[in-house]
Amino acid sequence: MARFSYVAIDLRGKTAPGEIVANDIKEARLKIKQNGLTPIKVKASGDGGKSKTKTKKNVSLQNKLRGGKKRSLGGKGEKIGLEFLKRLLELHSSGMPIADAVKLLNQRLSDPGQKEIAGVLWKELAEGKTLSRSMRNLPQYFSESSSFVIEAGEATGNVSPILKKVISHLEEKREIRSKVLGSMAYPVFVGLIAFGVVLFFLFFLLPQIEEMLASLGGELNLMAKVLINGSNWVLAVGPFFLLALLIASASVLQWSKTEKGGMAFDQSLLKLPLFGNIFYLSEMFQLASLLSTLIWSGIGLTENLRLCEKTIKNRYIRNKFRSARALVNEGKSLPEALRKFRLMPLMQLDILEVGERTGNLGNSMEDSSKAFRLQLTKKIKTMTTLVSGGALGFAFSLVALVAISIVSSIFQVSKSISY
């Protein structure tokens, strides 16, 4: 009889390391399955090749993560990670343990990105790590907030409903981002076309008309001269202005990386016309959505707030939330702490207060999340309408100004010609 060490997955999808006595590795695996576990790694205790095997696995894992672990989450990577989570949820919801589902996905998936995710996660799970911890090794596919929420689900054994919440949250966030980018595409396109038309008039058509008028004994009127002199001034001063703008931007960026500068910079972003409310509502929507998901996971409110604090990007809001969290740790209610630092509108705080009194804080937070999303959608629509109107008005004004200058100059010369 020999002693074997193993890492297995229980019915809830959690890893369960241990040891067992058997005649050989085949019998050891059979005994582990009889205990209601799914073995993912079995080997004889005191294996001399342990260090070598571990080294090979570490090297393999590093090769998988090379160039990826340092990359931040991008739109394409987030989409690949979202699709992988959907496939994982389908298998896990059917009753398959997380580790077995990841292993099967590693064998079946054809998409290179998703297959890379499955391969890395499987290696990590085989070494006894949790799904959330393994996901943090793939920051180019999964955000920290997603891994924190799944960590909460693993702590309570409710991974499947938490995965549904994470997927829903990611889809809503991508939908909002898509609306913003899609709505901004048209005004940007119109602005670029107008700018191109103006450049064509100023640097190609207008000089030719000036030569034609000079040959006829006329000259451009005052408006046309102002346009030409203005364009020449822009060409002369423009490069220096761009250089100064780049230096100023770099200085502000460097200043924003400091603690005091970052706080002031993020606070100023919230005060920007049109965009400030969008930044604020976006943070509140994600915060309320994540909080409702964590509350439903079953872990304590204090831990929920700690995890949520790490996901807030705006440093000014994060600092206020940290102060509110400290009050909650001292025994204050969540609505009372948020009200003290004015983190949410009074209407939403009243809803949270009622939910906390009735024991339905999760429902109240979810309602607040929906309210923030509705407000955010309205603000985005208003912003895009104003920006689109402004871009069209600016483009029309520029083109009209150049056209009127040229036409009026031609009329002026035509009147002075005597037959």
C-alpha cells in the first residue's frame, strides 16, 4: 500500500486537497471518486519528480502568460473573457464542477483567445488554486471586479448565480460603452468632413480664385482676406501651439499620477459640462450593480464594501467611499454613511434605507442600479444630441463662411468689369 496526495473538486466546485492510501494510482483515483470528489491531480507522496514537475508547469504557465499578464483589460480581451464565462456558465449550470468544465472547454474550444483562457485556468486549478485567483493571472481578459465577485461566490458555494450576475453586469457595461462610442461616431465624422472641406477651400480653391481675380484686375474682399491671413497664421503658429498643448497635457498627466493631483483631477472631471454627470452616473451604476451582486452572494456587508472600493476608478469618489466604509465598520448603516458623504442622490438613499430596514437591501440596491442606468442612458442621449447639433452647426458655419467669402469676392469683381 502506498500513500497518494491529491487535489480534487467537490460537488460545489471548490477544490479539496487531501491524501489517500491505495495500491496504485488507479485505485487511488477510484477511491477519491467514491468519496464524491472529482480528482484533478493524484500523485504518490514524496514523489522525487515533484520539483521538476512543478518547475515545468510554472514555466509552461509563464509562457502562456508572457506578454499577457502585463497587458491591461481591453475591449477585445473583455469580449473574449465574457464569451468564455458564458460557455463556463452553461456547463457549470448543468451540474458539471468548475474544474471539469474548464478542462472540457480547454479540449473543445476552437477560438484561440478562449482556448488560452481555458488552458491557463486549468493549469491553475490543477495546482489547487481557486477560479477567482486563477482569473487574476489573466488581467487582459478579466477585470478585478469580476474576480472579486466570483471570489465571493466561491466563499459561499454559489458560483453559478454569481456567474450569471457577472455576465449580466459585463453585458450591460459593454452595451453602454457601445452606445457612447456609436453616438459619438457621427458628430466626429461630420466634424472631420467639415474640417477637410474648409482646408480644401483655403489651401487649394481659394488661392486659385485669388489668382483668377488678380488676372481680372480685382481682389478678394475683406472677409476672404481675413480667412487667408488667418489660415497662414494658423500654419505658422499651429506647430508651436500643438507642441505647447502636448507639453501641458504631459504635465497634467504626470501631476494627476500624484495622490493630491489625482484627487483634484478626478474631481474636476466630475464638474465638466455634459460629461461630468456621465462619469458620475457611470461610476454609481457600476458600484450599485456590483454591490447588489455581492449582497446576493451571501457574504457580509463589510467585505462587500471592501471589494467594491477596489473597483472604483475615480479617485475622488473612491476616497469618499472609503470614508463611508469606515463609518459602516464603526456601526453606522450604509445609507447613513453614504448620505454623510453625499455619494448618492437622496432618492436612492431613501430606497436603500427602506431596503435595509425590511431586509431587502439587495433588491433596493438592484433598483438603484437600474435607476442609475436609466439616468445614464438619458444623459448620454442628451450629450450626443447636443454634440451632434454643435458639430453640424460648426461644420455648416465654416463651410458657409468660406463659400460666402469666395462668392462675394467674385460678385465684387464682376460688378467692376465694364463692357
